[in-house]
Amino acid sequence: MKITSDRLIIYSFNGIYQTAYQEVAIELRIEKIDFTKQFEKKLNALKNHLEHKSHLAVKNGLGDGAQKALSTLTNVNATSSELDIAVKQLIGRGQGLTPSGDDILVTYLFMMIICHDDQRKKIAPFIEKYIDKTTLVSTSYLKACLNQVVSTPLYELYLWLKNNHHCEKNILERCVSNIQKIGHTSGSDMLLGLFLGISFVLQMHSRSLK
């Protein structure tokens, strides 16, 4: 077999087979979204949907400090030291190629990138600090998210949130369903991370209006 810049060539006893291909660029980069009333409405719709129609629960394998770590992620008064401890508690914890704690952190970070830059700047260094404590697959996902690049299901949710149109319920449900289908338990863990991230963002937004 031979691979060139535009062709795959397979040599066999029955002959030589060739197929041409070309690189396809897929945009999966996310950016901060302006916090408009429409955006706030969509965040609330997503939060309510996750709260009432998804299975949000702390998974086994995250350790005894899991609940405290998750609470820290939604605590608007959490110190840098507390965030450090929370990330250390979560990263690499759980079963599978992408442990539950990492899946939660990926989607929490996703929400901070598009909603709250200050919290992103706080938590990102701690993810980088402990990133070598997890699996290679999970490390790749975390590094990609740190560079503001996400998987297709998350990018589809990002586009729905970014779109200035009304809260199309069918699109929201499809986005959540596609995320939930990821892996064996990863999808559910990622939805929990989204919920925690939205909870933090909405609290901060409410505080800023006072």
C-alpha cells in the first residue's frame, strides 16, 4: 500500500487499485458568544431540558470528593485553590478511554469558552497542570478544547446557541440527543458538565445585573 498527497494505492496479487481523495476542512472551532437576551433564553432552555429530560448524576469511580468538586464548579465564589483541588479530583477519574471526570471538564470548559472568559482563564491552567494524569484519548480531547476545538456534536450545539433565531425545540432536542449518544457513558457525563457550566454562567450573569 502507498499513500500520496492525493491518492491511495493498493498493490495486490490481483492487480493495483487506486482511489483519489482530497482533504476536507471541517470547522469545529468555537468562540465567545455575545450575551444577548436571546442567548440567555437559549441557555435557560438548555438548562431546563437537561434538568428535566436527561439523567444528570454523579457517576461511580469519581472518588469520595466528587460531589464537592462538582459543587465547586458551580460556586461563583470558589477560589483558585478550590478550583485546583476540584480539577485534580476530577481529571482522569472514572472508567473508559475518556473517564467521566474528563468528560465533565470538557463540556464545562466548552461553556466557559463561549460564555465566561474569566472562569475559562481560571480553570484552564489547572486542566493543563493535571492533564498528564489521564488517558491519551482523553488528553487529546482536553487539549483540543483548551485550543477551542470541539467534537461535531458539541459544535452543533454551539451553532444552535450562536444562532440568533428563536429556540427551536426540535434542534435543541437533537443536539442533546447526539451528545448523549457519545460512548457508553461519556454522553451523559458531558451533559452533566454542560449543566454545571450553564448553572455557573447564569449565576454570574444574574449577579452582574444587581
